[in-house]
Amino acid sequence: MSGADDATVLRTDISLSGRGTGTGADAPRVLKQRFVLDEKLGSGGMGTVFRAKDLRKVEARDRNPYVAVKVLNNDFREHPEAFIALQREAAKSQALSHRNIVSIYDFDKDGDVPYIIMELLEGQELADLLRAFPTGLPDEMLWPIVRCLCDGLEHAHEAGLVHADFKPGNVFVAPNHSAKILDFGIARAVQINQALGEDTVFDPTRLAALTPAYASPQMLDGAEAETRDDLFSLGVVIYLMLTGQHPFARTPANEAARQHMKAERPRRLSRRQWRVLERCLAFDRDHRPATIAEVRTHLFQPSPWRSRTALVAAGAVAVTFAVSGLKEDVAVEEARVEVRQTTLVDAQLARLDSLLAAPRFDESWEATLAEEVATLRALAPDGAPPPDVLGRVRAAYRARIADAESPERAVALYRRGTAYGELPGARAHLDDRLAGAVRSLLDAPDLSEGWLDELEQALARYADVFPDSTALAALRLETVEVLEGALDDSLAAERFPAARRALGYLETYSFDPEALDSLRARVDSAERAFVARRDAQERAARQRAFLAELDGAMAGACLQFDPAPAAAVFDRWTERVPALAGPGRARVSEQVQRCMAQLEAVDPERALALQQRSQRLFGTLPGLEPLRDDPCGADYLVGSGGQAGRRGTCADRVGEQPGPRLVVVPWSDVGASFAITRQEVSWGELAPFCQTTGRCEVGGDADQPVTGIPVDVAQAFAAWLSEQTGFRYRLPTHREWLQAARGTTDPNRNCQVQLGGVTRGLAPVAVGTGAPNPFGLLNMLGNVQEWVVDGGEIKAAGGAYRDPIGECAVETLRAQRGVADAATGFRLVREVS
């Protein structure tokens, strides 16, 4: 590490070098008439630290009156919001009390000079210690420091405080190797300002402080700091203490992530320790440990499997090889006894020399070799061939074992080679090769069925050849730890079949039931959470698709909006997925409300029809208020009945059908208005009443005016309409009828007249016949005379088809008394709210 490592960039220096004994122009030598700044200890991005004498302690004859004072730089004077934030965070830090966190005594200002009073420490910064040990701290120094850092961070995290600028420069190490964390929570008062290098970058205009070489990718990218960001910084610091090197060559973490950089495993760590440190260094927050406690457990406590290592080793079954002695052939034994000639031994040695000169190590060659060695044994005086011969045989086997193309072949050669004596070199080579095959698989775990089969075969092969080896238990333990780590990775990646396979393999080691139960619970919990997330995502996707199709069915202008296509989509989806009914009705309700709001202003009748139809199709729609506005109450309808089409008229809903069309007639003298049926009531309009109540029978074509009924049936019809619509219908008064009949008289009205030899007025004509008056009303005069109420009596106004055309006039009014006849009909008034 260079001498500037972990140094801070001082954006606005307030070094106390210009006043009194070392104080600058920006800060007094004595703060609050209490703290005498005695010696400058160091400076950083947020200020300068002094050794100071506390005059109150001096008065109290305290043997140690010294404290540390951090005088904050000019930026905090220019940006009071930074001072306020720091004051808030310092108050939180002040509440922390822990042996591994530097105590904060006070936070105050002297004039415009802000300062922090802290515990004065003896020792040195971890950054200085790392420069003294460029290849890493020795174990007796390293692990006590790591434990202190874990304890301090854990205490602060439990109190809800995040450091956010954890680095060697913020760790102080005492001579006894205990450590304390400085500036805890002070950096938390600010957010993140991306920069390069290892300097703490501080900019109060953005309230930002961090050290890029130690900050997590999330902090560098501007995210809110959390405890797992401290874990990333802790991982970098521990890696530095282990190796003297930064895990990513001091590349900021967000850039290291983009370059897919990966830290190398320090050889000083076990696999278990490296796994937790590697997770601390993960670029993704979710892949880091959840708490400091988890980090400490994996760094300082042995694996739960290690307590059973001796049991595993003791459980290995010792296998001894017994080589049956060859039964000596009687004839050979006799020849050995009778013939001791050196020439026979020499000839046998020559044959062995020939075999060993061109070793093939196939089945035939090895069988021949065994026969020739057996023959030589028989020829030897004591049954033992010359040692150099067997040594050459063993050497040939050792060389072939070293060159064997597969572990299986090497094992077979080793077994046959030991028939000629021990093969120590070959044993060591085979041990390395078989153990290496296991470790090679462990170095790249993928938990596939093929990989697990290979691993099981490799372990079984090793155990078969070296059942009494003490390394076997360690190899099995390493396998368990790797599988446990791979299981964690599989859970993080949501590869549950792989995690189940790893768990199944681990279950063969039943010597630690608690560890297995914990693993099973973790796998079960992770899989349940995954299934719940997947189901929620599928539900959300179905709902999005449903609502998109529903929106498509409701697309278009409100004037043409028909809820029926949307209802078909709604029914089809909710039949399969009933839970979609709620969000579907909510979406339909939004569209219906939007269209009703538009239609009310131009066509209240259509707005009401849309509301009623939508509720029939979808049931109760949430948030859909009943339409209480009078369809005939819009101002634009008053006196507009003569307009073409339906815009000048209105109608109430009678069940699923519109009622009689109405024209709103103004009262010019009183400023009020009333609605009156546009034409005489027709048989088609009376028919629903007759069918529903049984009070009448339809007596003519649907477009013919109603005649031949007594007035009480007409009044019952008006009452029925009032009940069906919620608005009051009644017979018009004579005065209302006169107001409605005003205007130009239709010269072609249906009354008795002869024109060109053609007689008119022989019978009533259809209600829609003739020209409308200025209000848009038809057949106000002639056709059928109409009941009106005048002074409490029923009379008939306007004349009828059989009257001379001169009597078909506005002034015509006859006593009628409401009796049924063929020339009298009626129209109704509907009161406007």
C-alpha cells in the first residue's frame, strides 16, 4: 500500500497553523473556553483532529484531562444543512457505548466553528499498520482485530446505525491488538458522491461522503446505505489484512462489477471462512450475509461437521490385503531341490529382463510376468528372488501408474503391483491423484446429477484404495462444506432441484442431525418463498393480460361505448380465474364512470342507460355512484325539441327500454320548464304497462295513438311510469298544454277538410305524422283531441280528426269527463327536477 492509502481529501483545509500555537485563522485555539487545542493529530475530508486539554477535567484534578477534538472544515459553516445532519447523526453515535467503538462525548459550535469531542486513543490507525505489513498481518494480530471490528459493527447495526464509510483509516488499533471504529455514523449523515481512488470524498453541497475503494456498488451508484454495505467494506478491509492487497486492485466496486472482477481466495482461509468473506465481497447486496453475526460465526467457529471428524475417521473400515501364498508345484519343488544350477536362475532372469524391457501391462503381459516371477521364486534357494528383480518390477509398475490414463486404471495397476511389494512412491502419487480428482470436482461444484455421481465415485474410489487414510475424513469434511456452500448458492439462484440433490447427498452423513435439520428447514423455506413469489408473478401476469384485453374491449369514444364486448371478456376470464373479478370490475367501473361524466353533459339519457346496462352485465361496480341527475334536466334541452335527431329530446329508462320521448318546454313568464311527451301516447308505448298490470288490452297498431280507454287508465299509466322512472308523470294542465301548443299551426294537420276532391280527417294517423311545432311537438292540433286538467275537471283540447279544420285550433277546449271514445287520446307531462 502507498503512503497515501486511505488518506482523505480535504476540500476546505482548516489546519490550525496561523494563530497562537498552531491554530489557523478559521478556528480559535480554545473552544468554548474549555478545550485547549494542544497538538494536531491528523486531517481528513471532514476536518482536522487535535489532541486537546479539557479544562474542566483539569479543575477536577483528573489524571487524564486529554480528549480528541475534531474541528469540522469551512464547508459546514457555508452549508448549515450539513451541520444539522451531522449533529443528528452524532447524537445517534453518542448513544452508542461499546468497547470497540470510539466514544463521542459532545457535538457543539464555538461561534461558527463546529467541532466533535471524542475519546482520545493510544495506538495507530489500521492503515498505518497495513503499511508496516505489506503482505498481510500475522495471525496473532489479524484475528483479534477482525473480532473487534465484527463486534463493533454488530453493536451499531443492532442500534440501527450504519457507518457508510468503513475503511482502515477509520479503525484505530491499540498496542494489545484490540481495535475501535472511528467516525461511526458521521458519514451516515450524508448521501453518496461517486469518485475514484481511496480518498474520502466529501461535498456538503450534496451532503456526500464515502471512500470509493471501500464503498459498495450500491453506495457508489447513489443508493441509500444499509448494513450490508458495511459488510462489503468490512470484507475489503479483512482481505487487505489477510493479503496486503485490495481484492479488486483498488478498482471502485461498481466498475469492478462491470468488469466481472473476482477476488482470489487467500490460502490462509479455510473453505468455510473464504465462503463467508467471498459473500461479503459480493457486488449484489442480496448475495451478502444478512448480519455481522453470520460473518463472525463462519470466521471463528468451526463447521458443525468438524466436531464429527474423528467419528468419521473411526468409522472407516480398515481393509487389509492378504496375498495368498502360491502353492508350490511339487515338480518345481523337486527341481529346486535337485537342480541348483546357476544357469537356470540366469535363464529365468533373462526372461524377466526381456519382459521388463518392453512392458505392455496388458492382461497377457501381466499374467506372463506373474508366472515368471513365481518360477524365479521357486528356483531361488530360499524362495525369494533377488531383491533387485522385484525392485525393477515395482519400478515398472510405479512408472506405469504415474502414466495411467485414468484413476480407475491407476488403481487396478496399483493393486496388482503391490503383489510384488510395497509401492510407496506410487501410493503417494495415487493418493494425490485420487484426492486431486475429488478436489477438482469440489473446486467447480454444479450440483448436477452427473457431477454428484462423479464426486461420489471419486470419494468411493479413494476410500476403497485408502480406507485407513487419515486424509479420508478431512476429504469428506471438505466435501460436506463445499456441498453446503453450493447448496447456499443454489438457493440464492433459486435452483431448487440442485439444492435438493445436495441435501440428499449431505443426508448420507447422519452424524450431525441438527445441522441437517437446519439445512432441510432452509431449503423448505426458500422453496416455499420461491413458489409464493412465482405464483404472485403468475397472478400479476394473468391480471395484466386480462386487464389489457379488457381495456382493448372498452377502447373507443364514449359516445359509441358498448359494455357488452368487455362483459364477454370479463366472463371468459373470471370463469377460469374467479379472483380476477375484483380488479376487472374496478377497471370497468373506471371506464364507465369516465364515459358517464362525458355523456351527462351532452346526453344524460345515454349516461343513465350506460350505467344501468353496465350494472346488469357486471353486477355491482365499485365506486360507481348512482346517476341521480334528471335526463331532462340539462339546460340545453329547454326549448330544443325542434332540433334534428335525439339531441333536443330526452327519455327516462323504463326497465331495459327507453320510455316515451319528451320535449322540455319553457315557461317564458316564470322561468321554469316542464317535459311533455313529444307526440300522443301510442299503443306501442302503452303496451308494457298493459302487459305488466293487466289494466288494459292493446287496441291498435304500435304507432297509432291510444284511444278508446277511460282517463283512469291513462292516469294509472302515468303513475306506473312515475314508479318505474322515479320521476312524476301526470296529465297536463290546460295551461301547460297551451304553452306547449304555441307557435305556427301545421296546415296539414289531420282534421276534416276536402282538397282537390280528396277528403282528409277520416281516421287517426300515426303519432309521428305531420310537421312539428316550434318546440318539436307533433299533432298538438287535430288527429285526436287530448285530455287536459282544467279547474279540476277533465277536458279535451286541440280538436280531433273528425272536426272541421277550423275547430282544430289551440283555443278548442271541450268538456269530456274522461270517458272512452275513438277521438280522444292523451299525452303526459313529466315534471323536471
